[in-house]
Amino acid sequence: MKLFIIISLLFCTILSAIDLHLPLSAIQNATSGLVLIYPSPSAANSNPACTFSGIETSATYLFSMEDLPFYNFHVQYRYRNFGFHVGSSFLAHPLYKESSSMFSVNYTYHEFSIGSSIRHLYNMVEEYHEDSTLLADMGLLWKNGNISTGLSVRNAAHSKFLEERLPIVYLWESCFSITPKSRLSVGLEKETGFDFAFKIAGRYDVHKVLTILSSYQYEPDRIGVGAIFNLKDFSICYSVRTHQYLSLNHYISLNYAF
Amino acid sequence: MRSKILLVFFLLAVILFAEDSEEKIFSFEDETYHSTELSDLLQNIKRKPININTADENKLALIPWLSEKDIQKIILNRNSHKITKLENLTEIGIDAVTVNELKDYITFRSTIDFKLKQTSRLEYHQPKQYLPSTLKYFQKTILSLNNFKFGFISQKDEGEKDPFDFYSYFLEYTPENFLNKFLLGKYRLALGQGILFAPKLGMSKSGAATSVPIKKFNPIKPYTSSYEIWELEGAAANIELSSFNFIPFFSKTALSANLDTLSCITSFNESGLHLDEDKKNNVKEIIYGVAAKYSPVDHLFGLNFAKINFDHEFSNTARKSEYSAISADFVLNRNDFPTFGEIAYAQEKISGVMGCKFGENALRHLLLIRYYQKDFPTWHGNPFSSQSRFDNEVGIYYGMTVIPMERTKINCYFDLWSFPQTRYFEKMPTVGSEQFIQLERKFDANSLRFTVQHKDKEKYISLDEAKIRDFERTTIRADWWQNISNFRFKTRCELVTEYLANDNIHKSGILAYEEIKWKIDKLTLIGQVSVYRSDVLHYMYEHNVDGIMQNSILKGDGAYSYFVLKYNISQDMELQFKVSDHWNTKDKMRMYLQVVSSF
């Protein structure tokens, strides 16, 4: 029963409790999943066309529940016009487990980038089911001066899991540099069978060592806020985000850029 | 869904033209923060002009337009001939341009600073039922004599017999020493972010998404409002010692309350209408306490303590009639983008507001969280909340102001709140959210503003056994201002929809109005005609005579109009008149006649 409540509450905005679209880092938690406003290695999971050379790891107890730890590790490396990314996510409830491992590659030509990734998804609910599948994601990115726009399609091949088709998720995002220190990002997320989710996020570089992120998502209504502390090539991000029914979602991430 | 798509399109339309440019047209509250010493000085001199006949050399040097030579000319000449008018200054050799600049900052009168401001207002509301007296009368007299100010305010509502049914009086003393202000009589108290004490008519959410929710109060002020409740009566002072301020206060006042059969308070009568003398001022309240403030250059820290005692018990036993309340408040970086908050403790319950403003003028953000525990005593407080009664509310607000290009401004805010414990009229916890976006574009003689507001909340609506329903209200509004010569035209079109998801009930309404303002010399005329066809309520701001906040609530099929006249009879006196009426309803006409004089 407890499992049912957690899953139904936790993922009530998602088509099913499979292939959870959870933020993969504290940055994504603060920006409601928008990735162009503050690129990081895990951004390739949302849009495979994103490139940011570095290592990123994050950890959280989802919605402040001690038995719902969620871990992430991502590495991305850029070589000439190509970017390569490997990453892994792991949600470890005693009765419910989901892990996702991915490999992405992207290519940049002038202002355009195109990328694709393959994800291996494993999901297990104790005494109910255990299965895995491969999913393909695709992404496009266009950068021009102060504006960058990205479009990604997750599960573009409409893969099956337990003989059921998993939903396709479309994410569009545009990011604008309003001033050298301030950025604004807006986005729309559409999952098959569900309404559009509108997202807006802001970034402000208070100082070279401190950046503040904040965001709002409509349908369901959620607000996120985070702070990034930059120490040379390292950065630490802490963020919180509301949920319409559950406790705050606290995240912490550690990044290294190379 | 429709509102969501519109919301997105509004953003996109603007963002497509986004440029990295700075705001040049709109004024910011930040500019107020950054007001220079010179402008502060000029404001002070304007309030208390310098006497050209008695001021010494140093005092005259405060006026920036006067050169050393000009000052010498004034001092040399005023000994032989008293300067009584501006022309005298030209005669002694000060050039005409300088004299013209000086006129608001100097005076020729004696050193006694005497001012009398008198406001008298008559209101007539067409009665729906027989009342012994249908007139409403308000008068306000404020007399200033050097550092003293005395005021007397009285009001009689329609139906009330006593011409002084409500009155307020005060004596204010503002010496220029450690005693910043001393007040005797009726006053209002405002501390921190307003959890314990704040004016009840404070503004909350609005199009100024990153400025309005921050409360910036003057701690003590005379009670000059016609709002007949929650004033304090007694004495208060503001003692200033370097960066420290101490504000002791004492009040013994009476309130009009509804009592149950055991003489316990069930609620307070906030309307101010006293048709039954037995229910008027039937509960006594004593408050005393002290607030301490420490204001280093850029920050502010406060500690507030009050002891409150009612002479009746409350019918809700969770509320005590005698208790202490304490709060701590702070504002960091108050002259720029501040971080602010207040936390209060009373009757073993906690409440708190905390916010942070960050960004630059072109992209500003405001985050604000609030938490008010159930049954926290809210008598004199009015901090930020989704509604006027903030008891038992938890919420987070995110406001954003974007200046994507010159003359264009976008304000948006998103507010989430919940009432995790039941309220007296709702039998289960409820949640709600609000989204607001406003795009404003200014042209040379025109301004355009588009507003979309969407509220989605659980609301108590009794249609059948299920009482709590998902309620959505969406307002889409377009405003257009045009300035043509002495005329200003304002056109509004508004569409409002309401939706009860559980019952699939849709309601909608449309409203349009044209407002014309004409100003010439001493005369200002404002007229407005609204037409509406609606199953829902439309809330509409109106121009009024000074001191009135009457806004219209329109519903049904009909038309509504009002007309305002303001005429300066002389330099010291202004006549103000307003009439408003619903064209298809007989008993809703209102008339106001007001004379404002200042000597």
C-alpha cells in the first residue's frame, strides 16, 4: 500500500511510473528541467544536442523521503565538433527501483547542433514486474548571439516496456541573455496524452562565485529556486522545488568543468 | 488550456524581439532607493521652504541654484528692504532663470509655519430600504504649526444618527532632536513585514510583480483614514538615537464585535456601519509594547513586542483574550535588491514571511515565502497573503519583471498557496495557484497593456453534497491609452471565464469601457461608460474624489457610468464631485461632493 501511495502521489503528473522524468541535477531541479539557461553535463539527458564538457554528480532524497534516494552521475567531453556523453541515474527504493544508463553523441556545425542518445532503462517493482528496454532520444540546438533554442524528443522510437508503449516527450526551450548577468528561459513540455506544461526560469549571476536560479512550472504548479557556488572549475549547487502534494524536493550537485 | 496557450504566446511575441537594452522610460522603485542626496535635500526643502529673509548664509547655500554672489546680494539687500515677492529678487540682480527655479524652495513669510488642511465630503447612496438618514458625511481637519500637527476626523455612515459616529483625533509632535515623533490620540502602527501590525488597506499582489509584495512602512502615523476599525488610541513615540530607533506604544480602544449568548466574541464588525448602538464599541482592547530598530547604512533589524488584552473571551477557544506577541524583522541590502523577512510568535503559534529580491533592472526576480500557523492572532496584521485573511496559509510567490527592450516591460508572477488545515467555512484542506502576466508597451502618445490572470483553486461552493470544488477563473484584458492634446482616452476590453471542473460548469463575461480625461488649467473632467454582458463578476478600478477607494463590481447585462469633476476654485481650494450609476438598476446611484482646502 505504501508503495502504491508513493508512486501514485510522486508521479501523478506522469503517464506511468516508468521512465520518470525527474530532474537529474540540482540545477535542473532549480530550473524546472530547463537546461539551456545553465548548461551542465546532465543536460544531454534532456536534449542530446547540448554539450558541456565536465563531470556532474548529484544526490537527493526525493520529496524529503528518506527511503527514496536518487543518484546521478554524468560525464561529457567535447572533441572538435563532436560531443560525447555517458551518464547514469539510479532511484533506489527497497520495493521500487529504476535505473537509466545513457550514451549520447552530438555534432555542431556553425550555430546548429544535432544530437542523439541511446538509453537503457531498467524498472523493477517488487512482486509486480521487472523489465528493461532501450530508448532513443533526439535533440536539436540553435545558438545565435543572445538567443539559444532547443527541441528534443525523448523516446522518439516509441519503445515498449512490458508490452506497453512508453510515452513520447517533446521539450522545447528558448533561452535569452537579457543582460550579461541575467538570463531568461521559457519552455514547453508535452507528453503524449497529457496537456502542455509551461516552464519559465531566470538566472542571475550575483558574483563570479554565486549564481541564483529560479523557475516556475505551470500544470502542475511548481516553483524552484537554487544557488550555485563556483570555486574555480568546481561548482556546488543546492536547490529546492515545491510539489503540489508532497514535501519540498532538496537536491545537491557537484560539478567539475574541463 | 486556452489561458496556458495565451500565456505562452504573450511571452513569445515579446521575446522574439528581445534586445539587450536598458530601461529608459519606466520609473523603477529602485530609482527611489537610489535617490541621490541632492534630490532628498530638495524634497526636504520643498516640504519646508527656506525663509529668504531670515535664513543665514549656510542655510541659503543649501539651495543649489544660488551662487555665493547671489547669497551675498540677498543678505546685503534684505537688511534694508524686506524681500516679499519673487520680483524683489530680480530687482537685486539675481537672474530670472534662477528666480524661477527658486520659487518652490523659498518663502517670504514669517518663521511660523502654519498650515490648515480641511476636507469635507458628503456622500449620497441611493437607499435600497428606508433609513433615517441617507447621507454619509466625512470631514478631516489637519492643522500644522511648526513642529506640531493636530487633526480631527469624523464620519457618519448612511443610516447612522450620530454625526460623530466615528471620529479620530491626534496631536503629533516632530521635534528635530532625538525624539523623532510623538503621537497622542488615534494612530496606526506598522512594523516589519506587517505580521503583527500593519494598515489593513495595504496593497498585495499587482502588476508591479517584483515590488509590491515587499512592505515598506512608516512605523507610526496619525489615523486619518475613514476605515472605522483597527485604529489604536493612546500614545506612541519614535525615539531616534544614532542608528537605533525605539517605538514605545500604548493603546486603549473599543471595537465593535458580534457576541454569542455567553458574551464571547465570534467576529468583529469591520464594515463600520453601526445601526445598532448596543453592538457599537462593545469590546475593549488594551495594547502596549515597544519596537526597537537598528538601521545601519544598508540594513535594518527590528524587534517588536506587544501585550494584547481583550475584555471578552473568544468563542473559538483556540484564541486567547490575553496574550503576548513578539516578532523579529530584518531587511538586508535595503537600498538595492533586498532580502527581508519577519518571524512572529504569539499564543504559542508561529508565523513568518521571508523574501529575496535579486537580478538587475532588466530582469528582476522576487521570491517570497509565507507560513502562518492556524489560529495565529491576525487582528492588527496584514502581511503578504493570497487573500485578506492570512490565518492558516502556507505559500510561495515568484515574481519577475523583464525589460526586453526600450519602452517594453513584462511583469509576471506565480503564486502557490495552501491551507493545510481546515478553515471555518471549508471542511477540508485546500490548495490554490495564480498565474499573472502583463505586457506593457509605451509609444510616443499611446500605451498598450495586455494582461492575463489565471486562478486555479479549491473553493467551497455548495451545489450538492460535495462542497469543495476545483474553481478556475481566467481574466484576459487589453488596455489602450491615448494622449491627444489635453485629452486622455483609455479603452479596455476584458474577458473573464470561470470553470467548475467537477460539474463541468462554464461561465463567462465580457466588459468594455471607454474613459475620457480632460484637463485644462484649473479643471479636470473624467467620464467613463462601461458596458457588460456577464455571468461572472468583473472588478473595475474607478477614479474617485480624493480619499475614496470605491471600485465597481459588475455582473449581468447592463451599463455603468461615472463622472468626476475637480475644479480649483482658488489656489487654496478645490471642489470635487462624482456621480456614478448603473443604467439598468434603480437603487445604485452614488454621489460625492468634496471640498479640499489648504491654507
